[in-house]
Amino acid sequence: MYRLPALIVFLCLLSPAAPARAQMQTSDETNPTKLYTALIAAAGDRFDLDLLPLSLSLQDDQVAHWSISLPEDDAALLSALTEALPCAGGIERVDSGDVRLEAPLLDRLIDWSRQINDDLAAITAREFKEAGRENYNPELDYEFSVCGHVLPIETYGEDWFYASFDHRRLAYLGRPASELEWMEFDGGFDPTEPQAQEYIKELQEKAAKFGPLFPQAEPPAPSGESELTWTIRPSKSAWREKENITGRVTLRNTGTRRLHVPWRWGPSAVDIHDPGGGRLKTFRFNGCIYYGIPDAWNYYLLPGSEVTREFTIHTDPENCGLHGYQAPPGRYVLTRPPIDNVIMHGEPVTIEVAAK
């Protein structure tokens, strides 16, 4: 799965590929499937769901996303962190004045989240197996997140706690000045503007003061079973400035496990950067594009299968209503975006952009 934190995912506006052929719509409380019902029942056997605000999204009835939104209410939060999971030790008490938990809150929240994740990962794998889902890939088809405004700002520099796990791995942990990471992801941000420089300085100072309290997320550790080989074939090697860069990209599952690619990026996604690996400034549509519910949320590749799609990289912000990149004259490298826990093989392709 090409993973990004949930908040970033919904801020990104990337051109989607055509969704996969319909398999089954996302299952939720309004459209439960047999597997969805079994997962919720199994979670209810393990946790007190009246106290633990746990929810599940089952994409295509094949990919499980569990989440917990922590309540800010004093009593509700204390109940969720203690009675719902006594084996995790919970949190002794809540600060009565600020509706926040006492230190060492962050470490306790991470440990608490990890223990819930370990249980949910095991429950999900078991229920998928009992449902006969032989293609279930725990490294890609399972995710769990915990979030909530429960951190005291004076202690941690922010009130937002966000942790995301894929399988047994802490894949992302929000921390002070995480806006700096988002700015790096958003190549359209201009760090040379005076106001931007002042803002960046404030964030850097905040990160330096509070950052050491936050452990780093754990790096991907692919087992070797999930492997993808990609090939990019641009339509030509030389382009005029502001000309759309087009071509075809092929993805082949060369591993032993089923892979999936989220529809919003899809098999047609291609990254572009300078020869040194630097990101290009981006531009995007100024407004709101509403995406209807797709026939399938992901594109699935069984071992040995492949898919080829056409790609387009927009480079003219004046005549484009979609996401694109500013690519002044120079040499650029085309690659495929990485997917966490997947071993990627492919040869980057160099192209040239010349002045009109």
C-alpha cells in the first residue's frame, strides 16, 4: 500500500487511474457483509466496544482499516483507556483541569495503541482465514490508527495525537512541527517568501524543543513475499517546456503475495524529480473536486499478474485544472512511488525538458 498519514491523504489531489473492475463496495455499518460482521463480533469478544470507540472500514471486503478516535471528555477517555483494555494498564488518572492525561502520556498512549493493534492484527488475520480469503496479505491489507486531541500543549507542543500501524509496525507518529513534513510533501509551498521563512523558523524551534519527546516511526520491514516490478516507457525522451509528459507504466507482481494499489493513485502514478532526487514544485486545482464512490477502492494484483496504464504528468499550471509539477528546462527522472512493505524493482528513466 502506498501509505501516507490519513490527514495527508485527503489533502493530496493526485490524478486517479481508472478504478479496478467492480468487486464489492466498501462494507460499513450501513452495508455490512458477512466478513465485516464477523470482524466486529470478534473485536467485541476481545474489547468492550461500549467503552472503546473502535470503528472499521472494510474496503472491497478485502482490506481492513481499523481506527479509534479518542474522546476529549474526561470520563469517556478514562474509560476507553482503562476498562476497555485492562491488560494494557491504562492511564492512572486524568488531569481534571485541562481534560488531558498526565505524563508520561505519550509513551503510555503508544504502548496502549500497540497492544490494541497486536490484538486487532491477530483477529483480522484469523477472520480473513476463516472466511476463506487466501489472498489476504497482512503487510498491506491491514491498518490501524488512533487519533485525538489528548496531549497537553505545554508538555508536548501540540494537542493532537496520531499513530498509525500497518501490521505490527508503527508506520507513522505525529509529532510537533509535522507541518514541516507536509510542506516538504507539498512542493507548491514556496520557502523563499519572508512570511514562509518566519513560519518555518517557528516550526523548527518547536520541533527542536518538543521533538525529542516523540520516538520515530519504525521503518518498513518487507518480508520479501511482497514484491513489485515496474517499467516506465515515456512517449519520447525530450519535451517542450509546459508540454504534458506522457507514456505507459507497467506493474508486475513478482512476489508470492497479492498486492493492491489504492485507486486514488492507481497503477498509472509516476513520480518526477530532478537528477539529485529533489522534489519539484507542484500546482493543483484551486477549488474542490468531488470524487464519487469508486466501483472498487483498490487495484489488485495476484502473483504473476501485471497491469499497464497510460500516464500523464501535467506541467502547465495556466492551462490545467488538475495536479501537476513545475518543470522548467532541464533533465528529470521518472520513477514509481514506493509502497511500504513492498520490495520495488525498476529502472528510473531520464527525460529532458527544453525551452519553447
